[in-house]
Amino acid sequence: MTLTTAIRTNNSALSSHAQQVANISRNISGVGDPTYVRRESEVYTSRFGSTRVETQRIVNQSVHTAMISSESAAAKARVITEGLDRLFTLQGGNDFAYSPAKLLGDLQQATELAAASPSDEAATTSLIEQARIVANTFNTSYREVLTMRQNADKEIAQSVNEINSLLEQIKSANDQVIAGTISGRDVFDSMDLRDQLVSRLSEEIGIKVIPQENNEIIITTESGAMLLENNPRPVTFEPIAIYGPNTIGNELVIDGVTVSGPNATLRVESGKIAGNLELRDDILPTQQNQLDEIARGLIEIFAEHDQTGGGKPPLASLFTWSGGPAIPLSSTLETGIAASIRINPLIDSQVGGDPSLIRDGALNGDIDYLYNAAGSPAFSDRLFALSESFDTVIGFDPATKLPVSQSLNGYANSSVDFLNAQRSVALGDYDYRVELNLQFEQSFQNESGPNLDYEMSRLLEVERAYQATARLLNTIDEMFAALIEAAA
């Protein structure tokens, strides 16, 4: 080897060492940053003795794929758990103080006390006031459930805006990666940014990332709806400002494909947006339906019946509703009745009504519905019958997902059990999803993130190699000096 070749080789080695040190320094600065992916430099030597450095971005693709999938599942589980927690709080927490079951229990007890003292105006007034509490709580709870549906709808709209924004940002990063790869530039920072954006996208909606040539990526939903291919695909949704009892939320559309609701072809299954869709379209409407059925059942069991046997239809008594004095159809869901149930003004002393009519009957002015024909102030048969009716089997609509044949008390307890079971399953699923996501994140960091101990050991290796190269440079310098001295 000539001295010229030796110095060229030595300079190449010094350049390689400098590149390695720069790369290791970047890795060290990225320690603790979950968005940074470690770069690994490899030195290759040609047959002529020159060296070059090739740097790779160390990514375990299978772990990364599992991680973003787990992020989507955890985000959905979090939304559902928070929604069920709000329902749980709405019903009074652990003691369910404001649940229909507790309210009905208190109302039945007040009815029994009134039956035991039918001539006691205070007992009758107490029954009516307890009924007022029941009706008002049903009204409030129903409005709260509708508000929760409305808020879920807003959250869906916000997720859509965030998804469209992230897709634009991912496109920009994707374009930089493709252009840099083609021209041979370092694109690792752009790839880090793109992965960070993809991770944020996965929290909003479940996705699949498909690698292409030149480090390009295509993004679809987990079910296959296209989100990004060269350009972002439009994600559209029309929010509804105010939710009423019969409001049906609008569908989510991606690239012209319906991905939510009964017409969905490629249904969205995970991410925050999927959680809010499930709350809005399934969990909360089921709660609405159960409240409506309990309210309908109350109006039904307190109804007055024709005492002459003439077959006249039952009429509203203690409780009425927007369709009163008619009684809603038995075993048939009357949507929104929990929002309109109220104390019948005909027995409400606060508005000039006569409380004794709950005992005697004929509340609506038709004598055929009179129970206390003798006009006795000690008449208790009607009140005792009302008390027993809480435990009498009646029919319910199957749309509520509860048994269709049971007592009103049993149905209200089933509703509480249903909510408890839903919440228990959701909490367990959420804990599992969060733990699984943490494990995948840790695995990804262990395999793809920088480790300070490892980087410091690599830095020592490069330093020793640099020292060896420096000694060789000194030797070459001495040889050149000897040649110059000899030539002189």
C-alpha cells in the first residue's frame, strides 16, 4: 500500500467515525422519547480499503402494527367505560340512590303506608310527593341520557375533524419520505414524524398501515375502507345539534363508503370514534328504552279500570303523560314517555287537584271508574291493589334487551343489573386493553427505541477505532516527514 492510498483510507475511516458518532449522539438525545426510533450504523469496507457508513432505522414492524392496533382498542374501551361510568353516577353510584329500582321501592312503600291509613291525608300526600320525585327523576335522567347521546355525537364530529387533519399531515410527511428516499436523503426524522402522526390517528380510528416502495405507506381502516393512498380520502359526518327521544344519529362515511349504522359495509370497529358510535347508537338508546318501559309500566299499573265490566279502556291515574289520559299499549315501547311522565294534575293539590281520587277512583270524571262506591274514608282496597301491582307480572318490549315478562319491580332491578354487568365487562376490558397496550409500547421501545447503556458502549467502540485511526495518521505523518527529509 502506498502512502497516498493509506492516507486516503485513513481519511475515509475518519469520515466514517464522524458519521457514527453523529448517529450515536442522535440516539442518545432520543433516549426517553417514545416517538424516536433508534438508528443503527454499519461500516462497510471496500476491496480498495475505503469505508462507507450505512444507517438503518430499526423498527420491528410486527410489534409496531400490534401497538397501533392496541392503541385503537384501548381508546374505544376508554370511551365506553367513561360513558357507562356517567350512567352509573347518574343513577346514584354504588347505592343506586336515583335508580328506577330504588325509586320504585320507595314509591311502593309510600303506597303501602297510604293503604294502611286511607283516611290520613298526610299519608296520601306523602304518596303523591314520592310519585312526584319518581316522575321528576325520570324526566331528568332521560334528558341526561339524551345529552350524553348529543355529546357523543359531538365527539364523533371532533374525531372526524381530527382524522381529516391528521391525514393531511401524514400525507405531507409521506411525501417528504418518498422524495427523500428517491433522492437518497436522510428521511428518518420524517419517518419518525409520520409514525407519531399514525399513532395519533390510531387513537381516533382503528387503522392498518400498508408499506409500499420508497418507504411510502397506505392507510386503511381495520375493515378495509381507504383513508390514505397518495392523497387523503374524505371522512365525512353531519352532527345533529339537539337530540330528542326519536333522533337517529347520522352515519359516518369514508371515501363514499358508509362505515357506521345499519347500512355499514365496512364497519369501524375500534378507536375513539367507534366507542362514541357504540355509545350513541347502542348503549345509550338501550338505557333510554329501559327508562321508557319502566315509565310506561308505572302508568299502566296505576291506571284506572272500568268497574262496571263495560269494557271501557283503562285511563291514567296517579301518573299521566303527553298522550294521557289514554294508557300506552301494553308490552310496547313508547319512545320518550319517560321524558313526559308526570303527576296527574287532577290529584295534585299544588295545582288544585284532589289527592283522595287516588284512593277512590273516577279521577277522570267518569263514574264507571269509581272504586270507592260507598264513599268510605277507610276504603283501602284500591291502594292495596296498587301496592301489589308492583310485583305483578306484566309484559315489556323486547327492544330493551331485558326479559319481556316480569313484574315492574323485577324489570327495574333487571335494568340495574344490566347496567352493572355492562360496566363490569367494560372496566375489565378497559384494564386489559390498557395493560396490553403498555406491554406493546414497552416491547416497541425495547426493540426500536434507543438504550443509553448500549449507545454509550457503541460510543466507546467508535472512540477506540478513532484512536487507532489517529495513531495510523501519526505514523503516516512521520513517514511523510522522513521522506521529505531524505529528499532534502
